[in-house]
Amino acid sequence: MNAICHLIIPCLILALLDQTKAAEPANEISSGVVVHGNTVELCSPSFQFTLSTADQLRAVSWKNRLTGRTLSLGNGPEVEFDVGLPGQTLVTPKLLVKSGPAKSANDCHEAVFKLAADDPAATATVTYRWNDREPVLHKGCRSSIAATPRGIAC
């Protein structure tokens, strides 16, 4: 009986380890950009930042890959600003995603998204950069608003 227990326990441990490996996504990469339809994941050894590009550029979640904990970011827009002239009602352009990373790429440490709105006419470029040495994601944003002879197009 004792010899059987010594044989069964290591077999159970190996079976559990095999199940854990099988549960991991096959397309998960250690560092780079992963694109799944309207979802973009920015990955490093220490984090995974998930964005949605279905409509506006939206923050979905942040996963700490060192602890395994995931924080929901509520699908809030990554870029939002108000446009208007003094004494007039402010307008918030709906910046739609026009382009972003087209495919998955290992060892790519930059993702650029181009956004645009029609009314009022506005554009924004959002750039994310990271590296494998630091648990930091850098975000930069440039925006422009179309001007008319009377001022901002509102």
C-alpha cells in the first residue's frame, strides 16, 4: 500500500502540472503586441494591458503578470477632451479608432493608434511604449482640432 501511494502522488502532481500548462492560452506571448479582432494586448514580462478598438479606444484591463492579479479598467475611453469657445457649450468629440497594430508581433515594444472624429473635426494619435526591463507602460498622446476662420469647428 505504501509503495502505491508513493507512485500515485507523483503521478497526480504531474497530471495537475500538465493541466495547468494546458489551461494557459497558446497565443500568449511574453513581450509584444497581440491582436484578437477588436482586442489588443500590450504584453511585457510584468504586465498585460488590454484595449478594445471596437468603437473608441478603451482600456479594458491591466494584468500584473508577476502576481497574476487582473484589474478591470471599466472600458473607459483612453482619450477624451472637450472643445469649445468661451461662453459656448463644450462638445466632446467621439474619437473613433481609424488604425492600430494590424497583427501580433513578438518583441514589438510600441503600439500606435490613430483616432478621428467628424463633429467637431479632431484627430489624436496615441502611442504606447514599454520594455522588458521595467514594469512601466509609457503613454503619449497628440491631438489636433480643425480650425475655421471663426475659430474652432464646433
